[in-house]
Amino acid sequence: LQPQGFESSDSSLVCKLHKALYGLKQAPRQWFERLQSSLLLLGFKPSKCDPSLFVFNSNNDTIYLLVYVDDIIITSNNTILLHNTISKLNKAFSLKHLGSLDYFLGIEVHHLPNGSLLLTQSKYLRDLLTRTHMLESSPVSTPMQSTCKLTKLGSAALDDPFMYRSVVGALQYATITRPE
């Protein structure tokens, strides 16, 4: 199948794309590079710890912009500067404001009356307990029996190794992202 506008009877010819198309494997990188160059032009600097976090500083005003795939979280201590920045970004990109941040990547965000934020993982962990049918289980101080005797032969194979790996991964994620 030949692209529209490309007519050739030679089947050994290929068409080289000069820009990324949505859905191709290089599209996310192209999109991020375009976003990053726009942010750099606006005066943002990428964080040294996290390349998806961009920081803008001007006098006492700061804007934090976090990118995750095609989602952007943006916050500032100056609402006028924040709205101006969003307006500038909206000219370059088609933005869709989804409202106040309440839940992101397993972390609940509660807006407190004094303007600060409370981050919790209660919902994420409750959902994990529900998925593993352990919501009604009693908590223990040590998750493993102290009298357990391990053998060289091991134990019976797991009923669902995929579920086990999924739960271990979810627990690791909860551990490394816990908002302390």
C-alpha cells in the first residue's frame, strides 16, 4: 500500500517520514521534545533529578510543571503568572483543563484550607487490598510468620503467578512513592 500522493511502480522504494506521526514508536519522544523546547523558550529549566519536571523561577515566583506521558500537572505560587503560562502553552498545544488535581498515579491530593496539600495513598492501597481479597484481613506487625521453615525444594507453584508479580509490583510502587 502506497501513501497518498506517492505513485511508483517500483515496489522496492520506501517513503521516509520527516515528522513523527501519532501512533508511531517515535511519536512520544517527538512530542516531548516539542513540549520541552516550548518550555525552554518560556524560561523553564528541567530538574536535575527528574527530566519530566520543569521549574520556572522569576523573583519570588515559581512554577512547577510535571509531565507524565501526555498529562501535565502545573502549579505556582502566583496565579496570574500561572494563567499567563497556561495561555502561552495553549497557543502552542491544544490543552484541556481537567480541573483541580485530586488523584494522580495512585496518590490522592487533598487541598487544605491553609493552601497546603495533603498527599495520601489510601485509595491506591484500598484498591489493592480489594483486588487481592484482603480488605477485611487483620493487620499484623510482621507480614511473614517467624516460625516458617523454608526448604530447598520450595513450595507448590503459585495459582496465578501474574497476579503475584502484579501485587509485588504494586507494593513496590506504593513503597517508593509514599508521600512522607
